[in-house]
Amino acid sequence: MKPIGVFDSGIGGLTVVRALRELLPNENIFYLGDTARVPYGNKSAETVERYSLELARILMAEDAKLIVVACNTVSSVAIPKLRAGVSVPVIGVIEPGAHAAIAMTRNRHVGVIGTRATIRSGAYENALRALNVHVRVSSVACPLLVPLIEEGLLDDKLTD
């Protein structure tokens, strides 16, 4: 059976793999984390696009039938290039995240934290407003977010 290919700039995307396994327990999943070049959020859009195409091609070589981009930065700046560069469907995390946020908010105010590249792209703001034109979005770039996630320090004194 052909696998679903999943990639991220590091290991944070393993949470996406866990969700996929719960939703699709009979699917094979091939995960690729680019820990050598993490984080992507401080890199140019062109560099993120290039790295993403390299990772997608590795997944295609593994005969992936679908690629899930588990990285917000890649999802916010490189999805069009990825979709043009591979022959299988490519799904990012921006739209599903926006749907979840709209479903959860009780006051039509959504906070977004992310890498500089993700926030600068406006991808979440655009996706949220496409779902609800009345939503208020507060976005803040958190350059240390990815390193904290990668080091498992989200529940640490450092983040309090």
C-alpha cells in the first residue's frame, strides 16, 4: 500500500502523524523531519520552497500517494510551488488550523503565534477571514517557538 507522506522542518509534525494515525489507522505513513535545517521560519521564502521541494521529492521516491505538510511555515509560503512540483495532492496545515480556530472561538477573536515567516505571510489571517469576515485576528511572531518545541520545553519554567 502506498504511504501518506508527511514532512515538517523538525519533529513537531509528529503530532500531525499521531492525528493521522487516529483518523486513518489502516494507512501507512512515511514521516520526514528536516532536523538538519530546522527552523525554517527565519529563512527566505525561496529557501523554504527549495527545501520543501527536496523533501517532497524524497517522499515521492517513497511512492507517497499524498503529501501532508505538517509545517506552518512551509504551509504559509510554499504550498503553491509544492503543488506545482509534484504529481500527488498536497495538504497544508493552515486551512485545517483556521477551521479549528473558527470552531473554537466564542468571541470571534483568534490569536495566532508562529514563526516570522508564517506571520509575515498573512496566511492564517487570510484563511480565517475567508471563513468568517467578522473574525478579529491578533498575530504575533515568536522566533523562539520552534526551538522550544523541538527541545520539548513548552511546559518548562522557561516558557512560563
